[in-house]
Amino acid sequence: MTDVAINVEGIAKSYRIARALGRQPYRTLQEEVIALPKNLWKRALSRADTMETFWALDDVSFEVRTGEVVGIIGRNGAGKSTLLKLLSRITQPTRGRAEIYGRIGALLEVGTGFHPELTGRENIFLSGAILGMRKTEIARQFDAIVSFAEVEQFIDTPIKRYSSGMYTRLAFAVAAHLEPEILLVDEVLAVGDASFQKKCLGKMEDVAGEGRTVFFVSHNTQAVRQLCSRGILLEHGRVVADGPVDGTMAVYNQRLRDMRVDAETGVNNPENRRGSGAVRFTGVSVEDMEGNERYSFEMGDSVRFRLAMTVNTPMRGLAVVVALRSGLSREMVTSARHVITTDAVPAGVSTTVVVDFPDVYIRPGEYPLYLQATEAIQSATNYDVLDDLTPPLVITGGSSRPHDNFDPAQPYGLFSLPSRITAEQPASPEAAEAPAGNRMRPHIMR
Amino acid sequence: MTAPAATAHRDRPGGATRRPTVVIEPASGWSALNLRELWTYRDLLFILAGRDIKLRYKQTGLGITWVVLQPLVAAMIFTIMFGRFAKLPSDGHPYIVFVFSGIVAWNYFAAVLQRAGNSLITDSKLITKVYFPRLAIPLASTFSAMIDLAVSLSVLGVIMLVYRVVPTWRLVTLPLFIGLAAVTATGVSLWLSALNVRYRDFAHAMPFIIQVWMFASPVAYATTLVPERWRLIYSLNPAVAIVEGVRWSVLGSSAITLPMVLISAALALVVFTGGAFFFRRVERGFADSV
């Protein structure tokens, strides 16, 4: 039987947020002094304050055993990051209790404490100390950190002169050489390019393989599935599923599917839904060519997006963007922009457009959707953006060829473009002498 | 891979023998300084102080010369204005030596207030991303300002050499007065920095507070200017004992008396202890409100 690493009992965290367009969260002394009699009066009358309480986490309990790799999944605002901040002691809970057994290391961002004016060497010591390493420990790991980051030549250069790639590598290298018994990781993988993400994932797999406890927070379902054995699903600050990662993921995807996008969905969640609201999507569905709603497709299938929208204020034309993000790096994989009309559109108009993607040869994986409704003229203004608010498009392999199955450790790429052999050099002397009819015929491969 | 603990194990594995490394629960009320924890983070404290020193003079043409230049120019202005024109008494020392010794002590005090006061805002990114004893941030300023103090003390030594002022045995008490300055300044800045997180007004008020405080302290003038019966009340300003104390130990004489030092020291202790408790109480909310 393994030991407990983290034991969380009924933990809750509330924030007091200003009611819509109310006061700013930090007040000035003057405001406070002026408001004092009013507040006392209010309290005396026990009337509602101008602030309201928002429970970011509400009665969360679970237990993590040493060596477990746990993924915390959930939408933006579900309480994932709050949970990490509580466990890493950055903020304090409002209620409940958590016990941590062992040294904890939290990676809530890449490059914590880095200062652009300082050299790589100085930043290694600074960031290491901030993350909780002793000076001697950093000195011992110094060479390993530098070579992992591949910045030997520039170690005494201020990091403001580093390329963003060097910066990220150095930052991750410091964090990777932290040797906690329990590692808490937030959306660290949301930065950097795909190869960096793979390096991060690989390093985290190593950490997990060493029998250390990893607590991984992400809405990157693909990475969670790859890395974690257990998944905890948070929704509105509560645990709604806890168990083997596949089961939790199934619950998560089902909940995403159950949620119908309408004009109001996620409007209060500016990370996922942005825009002025001059036009709003009122319904989104992903279908096959027969019109059946589906979220999972095989590579090569055709995918249809049916987008309903309503114009709320007059617009100069109407266009939609349908784009796929990478499930790993969140980079845009591909996008399509279609102008519906260039004529002025009055308020109150509703329309439904159907966008087809024939023969989608994208390698298997999960691709979050990015949908945008905008004016026909390209502009910087957002009108309505649904960013990863719907279930991701899932492409399955259904193939025995390794290239067609998802493996983040292998750089197979995102697309499967048609390619073929059109000319062939003899592979060996015998082959050269072989009669022309026996030659391998050029063939087309996907 | 270990089997996922999907079903809740409510038994306590390891029994009572295994105690948690950290217990996280809502704290309320007042709590004392956690010195043991601060000690485990001592490396961070000094690395942060080192960072402050390095950053201060990065990409400056004159670099550390600024530490020398600032008090020198101030001392020269004071010497001309107060020494020559206003003919303020300087307790029998050459005026420039007198005023420079005051400026050295005062500048350390003011530097800690200024740096520490804003430190939590400057490092707000750290506070929201990592846990460490928050006290390390303002404390780092207490230490980083020591470097500037050391530099300006050696300039004072040179000036004394030029004016042939020979220090007495009283010089050995200098560390005591510097310690008093450090405790007082840290105490005040614990209040200021914590209040600044909640009320940004303090960021605006700070330069003003420092300026007024300087003229309320015997930097450019001697304590002898204050009528004798008011001196004990005057020393309720802890900067009095710091400035005159440093002067006394370096130059060998000043109008400071032991009761004055004791009053200032007692007050410094009260401010420091109060500041530490206040800081501990409000630091829980830093990450949420910074």
C-alpha cells in the first residue's frame, strides 16, 4: 500500500468580487474612509454589500497517493488554478483543510522570477531560489540545467537578449531540475512551440516514472490523457468526476456535448468567449455529410460545421472563421474564413451557415475549435469568438500504421498530405539489372 | 503505474506516525513570525537582495558611483545653504563632515523605506505565482541597502581624513546604531509595504513622508537646536537616535543621550513587532489583492 501524498478535505475558496461595473477590487484609502460610515450603516442594517461572494472552489475533497499522476481537468473558471494556488500555499482556503506529505514544488508559469536585465547564470540562481531550491542545490545542478537548456554560450548574457526559445528552454530547465516529491504543474504547456511541449511532456513523464507524485492541471485533454492515470473533473468549483483518466475524460466530453452553445453560453467567460456581441452564435453543431451530429471522425472523413447566428446591431457584411487548434500546443492548425455577405446586415437578422471540410487528413488527436463571426471587412474588432467552448474535434486513427496514431513523443506532424513516389533510383546492383517490368510501380500513399 | 485511487480511502494510511509536511487551512487572527521557515529560505533572501543590488546599477554609465554622488551633492548643498548662509551649529565639527555623517545614516533609513515600501508591488508577479515567506521581499531591501551604506560610509571615512577628524573608541558602537536603523526601517516598511498592497495611496505618500521625516530629523541641523526639555519628546522620532547615534560613534560627540537612545530603541521595537504581526496577518491576502 502506498502512502498518501495529498489529502484534501472539504476545501473551499471564495472571492469577493465587485458586482457588475461596481468598485475596483482594490480601494483607495479615501474611498475606504468615505465609505466607512456607509458600510457600518449597511452592516448594521445587515443589507447586502456591494460586493458579492463567488465560490471558486466549493467543498472539494480527494486523496492522492505517492506516485500517482493526477490530471485536473475542467473548463476555464472551473477552479483548477485556484486549487493549485491553494495546494502550493499561494493563497489560503476559506474553509476546509489539506495535508501535504513531502516537499512540494509548484510550476505555475515558465520563468517564475526571471528578470530580463540579469544574465542567464544570475537568473538560474534567482529562479531556483524562488522555486524553493537551496543555493548549494542550484550550484550542484547548474551544469545540468545549462546543458538541458542548451544555452552554454550565452550563460553570461542578459536574458533580455535571448530568443524566446532560449528563454523558455532555460526557464523550463530550472524548473525541471527542481526535485520535489510532489510536483504541481499548471498550464505550463500552454506556452512554447510544439517541440518544446514535447520536451516538457517527456520530462514530466520522467518525473512520474521516478515514482514522484504529479498533479497536472490543464484543459489540454490530449496531454492529460497521455500523462495521467487518474483524472479529476472540476466544474463550477466542485468535483464532478474522479477516477481512471479515460472515464473522467468521457464524462468531461459528454458534459461538453450536453452543453448547447447559444447566444449566452460562456459570455461571462472572456477567455473562451470574446467579442462585442454585435453578432452572436446561437447554435453550433458538428456533423458528418449525412447531417448526423458527431464529434469523432476518422482520418479522411468529411466534417460539416453548422453555425447559427443572430445579428444584434447593424453590421457591415458578415463572415465566419472556422479554425482548429492543436490539442497539444493550442497553436492554430488551420483556419478557414468565409464571407457570407458584403452587404450591410440590419439588427435582428438570423442566419445559419454550413461550412464543409471535405477529406480531413489531419493526424489523429483532439483539436479544439475556434469559431468567429465577424464583419466582411477584415478588422481587429472581435464580434463573437467561441474559443474552445465546444467539444474538440476528435480524429481517430483506425489504422495500424504508427504514423496515424497519436504519440506526442514522435514528431510525425499534424497533417497527412497526399504524397507518392514518382521516380526511383536502383537500390542495389541486382535491382539495377532487373528487367523494367519487375520494377516497383510508382504508387500513391497517404 | 499505480492503480488510481478512485474509491475514496478514508482510512489514514501510515497512522499517526506520519505527520504532514504542510497543513493548509484557513488561518484567522494573529500569528507570530515563523522564523524557522524564514531561515530555510535564507538563500532566497540573500539572492533577492543581490538581485536588487545588481539591478539598481545595470545599464547605468556611472554604476555604483551614484551611491557616492548622491550623498556628496546633497552634503554640498546642505553645507552651502545651512552651513554657510544659515550658519547652523554643527556641534564643533566641520559642517560638511557633520552633515555627511547625518546623510549617510539617514539615506540608509530612507532607502529601506523606499525600496521595501514598494517591494511587494514590484514583485507582485512572484507573489501570485510561488509560495515563499512574503517577509523575504521587504527584508531583502533591508540587506540590499546595506551595500549602499557601506559605500557611503567609506566616503565618509575619506572626508574625515581630509578634514582630519579622528574617530574615537566610540566607533565600535557603530554596528549597534546601524542595527537600530535596520530594525526601525524594517519595522516601518513592514507596515508601509503591507498597507501599500491594499491602498496604493502609500506609493504616492511615501516620497512625501520620507521628505518630511528627514526635516524632522537632525540631518542638516544638530539636535542642540532643539530646546533641552523637548529632547526626550523629540527622540520619539526614532530617526533622531539613528542619525545622532551614528554621528556620535563616528565623530565622537553629539547631543545624543542614553535616555534618548533607549526611547528610540523601545519605540523601534514596538514598531517592528507590530509591523511583523500586521504583515503576517495581511500577507494571506496578498496574492488575492495585489
